[in-house]
Amino acid sequence: MKQAVRILQRIWLPLFLLTALSWLFAPAYYHNHFGGLQYISAYESGRLSLSWVFRLGDVISGLLLVLAPWIFDLLKVNRPISVMVALIGLLSAIDGIFDNECLATMHGCTGWALASSRVHDTESVLIVFAILAVAVYHAWKYRRQLSLAFVLAQLAIGLLDISGLLDKQAIAVSQYLYEVLAISWLAWLLATFAPLATTRHSETIRRLFGLWTALNGAVALIVTLTHHRVLAPLFDVSLSHSSALVGQHGVVAGVLMLYLARHVYQGQRRAAILLLAIFGSQIIKYSVLTPSPVLLAVNLASFVLLLYARRAFDRNILPLPLASRLKDVAVVAVGVTLAVTASVIIGSAAGHGSALHDSIADSYQNSLHLARHDRARLEHQLSYRNKVVTETLVFALLALAAWIFFRPARLPYGFDAAELRHAESLLERYSTSTEDFFKLWPEDKLYYFAQNGFVAYKLVGGTVFALPDPIAPPEQVEALLDEFTTYCRDHGWLVCFLAVPADSERLYAQAGFKSVKMGSSAVIKVNEFVEQTSRDKWWRWQRNRGTKAGLTYEFLTPSHDTSLMTELKVVSDAWLADGEHREQGFALGYFDPHYLSKCPLHLLRDANGIVVAFANELPVYGEQFQRTVDLIRYMPGQNGTMPFLLLNVIEQLATDGSAQTFDLGFVPLAGIDSNLLKIVRRLAAGRFSSLGLEQFKNKFDPDWQVSYLLYDGDVVDLARIATSLEAALKKTG
């Protein structure tokens, strides 16, 4: 019995959807019989040869709904929903037994036919109210926005049907739309209580649907743009039902699916939801507007499989805050206004006049009873203007909707002293890098905290730039990285870790990140440099030149007085004013007295005791055997100050025995891909000029240690990283 229940749990969703939506094939099959679209009940008349198939589908899907609370053990979770779902299922099964024969025959009926029709009409009304009730309850109980949207859709369709604004054909189409929405929502409702799909093959599922979406989009465009002349006979697309509206739908659906393909491929849930809506609209189109059994079957199968595999799409899943949605509504309103204005301007420029002008002219000509060809000319002008308005609105709203739908969540920046103190306490216990101080300063970071760790990052648009590595106990670093990655995916953010050391690359690879070799850092062995490298001819010359120039070295530990900060600012300002130097942020430091007061300082003074160059050594946490400097600034025109300063810095480290190695910073390597050149140059620009950088650092005889950029995306995402990196490294505050 347990095995049977498990099997039913796995097949319930596709079996329910396929049986409950089987009647969608009726309009295509009976098109010639009726000569037009009919209400759903008309296709289930016992007088029709295959009506039993559609009615059997209602009975089976109804029984599946009746069994669903027991199959998924929903009674323990929510008894009211269980009872209402079972009631809806029972009424659906009755719907398949009692047909509306009176409606199908189009003439008076008596006896069993009349009784059957009355039962059918009664249960149909009860189903509508039962579905509305459970949707309202679910939206209220669980605060589910999709259920609220379904409630509003039901009310809108109902109001349109009773308003008298729709003709018989439009009401029939709205009935089909309502039925598809109701059945899809019921399937989703039960799926939220009992997840049915496995995630073992999530990546394969995403790739297949991404490719399938692109193919569908291309086919939709080809079919529409060729006016069905080439592919229509293959799929039995009825040309008699073609219209401008159907053509526009094909173009919009094709463009949307091509746009969505990459997002679906990446596993974005919002893309999957929007794709479900497109497949749903295609189902309505190929069922009632341009009946085509083949294309209907393809889109129905795609719809069912996508809903079944929904759990494979695990990115960008968090709903946007209400305030954000209200802002988006305002943007859409502005967009519609601009689109209408643009269409009117286009119409006027083309010589067709404004809507107001056309209306006045039309009324005037009516009053004068002018010739028919004049009225026809004006009607043609109005038709052209309406076409321009419609197309402009469609594509403007399409662009706005795509932007709103995929816009990632944004979080406000704000300095939080408590978070900063907590991050520093964790660094004191678990720091592994001499550059971990940048996780605290500049104060342009957001923090993702776990129980015993954190990740420091900056959000630029929809891209997260994070500093390596996650701070946590060694055995928890991998779990923290996975948790942070999931957090970013849930928000729809692209994740990028900057300047990851080679020793950590495997950690990110296991989390699904792709790597790009950025360059290398010049790491100097302190004792080896002092004992060997500094004694060669070039370094002896640098030492002698600095000594003859009267330069003296000074090493100062925190704290520092304000007069010293004033002297250093003079040097820094002169350095920034010379050439293309500018302040950086995030992964690099900038001149700030509060920041420098926490750092050991290395100074060079001239013969008059004036500071002509300085470098700040980054504070370290825990037991570190390496040191690095951040700002290296000197007065313009003071040739030789930088090598002389760094020579003394390394000798000072050797003297006090505080470090075994000295990180001289990152440089780009030759042969790097041109698409990544901007990224590499930006990473190097904050410390040294890229011109001659590698040649200068080779004078130290360093050990070149490779650094990587790790990102959770594809090649297109890498281009996004390049365009956002400027803003990420920009000084804020």
C-alpha cells in the first residue's frame, strides 16, 4: 500500500492535468461539426461520438482530487482545504456524468435531458464558488500572492461575463481561460503541500527546458511571420481564424520565449512561472483561436512537464516587497503614458492626426453626410492609428513587464555598528588572510551571517561582489558558501568572488562556480629577499640613491596623532592629482584618517623631515605569517621613493620577525582574454599603474601566486560582471 501511495504521489500531478484538460482538444476535433467555438458543455453532449472521452477525463480528474487529501496526507496539515478540495473533486466527477444536453441540442428538451442539464448547471455553479472559497482561504491563511492573483482573475472574468460587454464568442473564450486557470491553480495548490518532483536531475531539466524554450520561441516567430503559409499545413493551423490579435500574440510569445530561454536555462523560477503563463496562452490559442491538435498537444505537454519539474528552478524565488511592487506599478503607469504619447506623435507625424482630431472630423463629416469614400478614408486612418497604438503599447509593456518580473531584489545599504563588531569578533577567531581587514573597511559592505561565520559582499544592481573566503570554522566554510550561494540565487542575484587564491579555487568549484584566471600576486619571501635579492646590483643602487637623497625610513604603530594625518594627506592629495590616480573602495582602501589610525605606517622623510612617501600595512587577525600593504603614495617628482620605501618595509618585517612573506599585490598576466582585460585592469589599478607593473615586481624575485575570479553564471554573466565592476570598486562615502 505504501508503495502504491508513493507511485500515486509521483504521477498524480501530470495525470490530473492531462485528464482535467483533455477537453481542450474538443474545439479542434468538432470545429467543422459546429462551425465555430462553443461552450465547453456543448462538446460533452452524449450525441457526439467522442464526448465520452472528455467526460471520462472529468470523472478521472475529479476522483484524483477526491483522493488527493489522502494521497498527500493533507488532512493533517489543513482540514478545511482538504474538505473543499475533495468537494470540488466530487462535483467535477458529477460534471462528467451529467451533461448539458439541452445546451447541445439548441432546442427544448424534457425528461432525463432536462434533469441532467439542471444537475450539470447546479454543480458548475457550486464548483465556481467552491474554488473561489478555497482560493480566498489559501490567500488569507498562507499569504500566497499567487492565490490572491487567482482570486482577482476569477472576479475579473466573472464581471466581464455578466457585464454584457462580451459577445458569445468572447464569453466562450473567457470560459476556457477560467477553466485552464482553475485547474492549473488547483494542481499548484496541492503541489505546495506535497512536493512531487525530484531535484536529482535539476541541472539537466533546466538545460532541456532552456533549449526547448528557445526552439519554441523561434518556431512561434517563424509561424507568425510567415503568416502560416509554410508551417501551417503541417500543424493543421486554421487560416480562417487568423487575426491581427493572434499574429501579435505569436510575435510577443516568440520574443518572450527567446528572451526567457537563458533565464530558464539558469533555473530562474520567475522565468519558469512566466513560461508557464506563455504555454497556457498557447494552449488557449491552439485550442480555441487557431485550433491545432498537434501544437496544442506540444504546448500542453510542455506546460504539464514544466509544472511537474518546478522544483528544479530554484533561483530568484523570493517575492518582491510590497513597496517595491508599488514602485513598479508606478513605472508601468508612466510607461503606458509614454507609449500612448509616442503612438499619437507617430500617428501625427505620419499625417494621420490625433485621436481627438479624427473624432472631431468623423463627427463633422457625419453631420454633413459626406461621401462614403471620405468616411472610408477616415476609418482607414483610425485603423492605422489604432494599429500603431496597439503595437507600441504591446512592446512597451512587454519590455516593462520583463524588467519588472526579472528585476532582482535590492537591499538598502546602511552602516550597522553591531554587525561590524560581530564580524570583527569572528575575524579574530577565524581569519585566514592578511586582506580580511577589507571585510570591515571600507564601510560599504553588506553581511550575510550564519551561526558561526559571515560573508562580506556588495550588491551592485543584480550582481553580488563578495570577498574571499567565507569566515567560519574550517569545517563549516563549505556549508556557509553553499548557504550564501542559495541565498543569492533565491534573490535572483549573480554571485562573483573577487581575487580568490588558488588554494581556495576547489572550494568554489564544488559549489558550482566557474573560474577565470585573473592574474597573480607577487609574494616575497622576506628572509630570502633580505639575504640575497636586496644585495644584487639594482637594489644596491636603489639603496645608495635613497641614502644620498637624504631619505630616512620610519616605522610607526597605532595610534597616530592628527598632525601626522595632515602630513600624509598632503602626500596623498598630490599623488591623486598626478596622472590618473583615484580612490577605490570595497576590496581596496582609500585615504581616511580613521582607517589609517588603525594601521602600522611606513614613512619616508626627506632631508628636511617632510614626509615624501608612505605605505600603510593592513591590520591582521589571528596568527598570520604574511603581511601586505594597501596604500603606497608618494610625492610626484620624488624618483626612487617607491622601491626605497618597499626595500625598508621588507627589511623591517625581517627585523621584527612578524612575517615570513610579504604580499606585494596583484598584477595581470600576459595572454589574458580580451573580454576580461577590463576586469584585470580594474583590480590592478588601485595599487599600481599597469604599465611596467610586472617588470617592476620581478625586481623583488617574487613567488607569483595565481588569483581567480569565481562566478556563478555563464559567459553573458561574465560580461555583466565586467560592466558592474567599476561601480563595485567605486569609493562610496
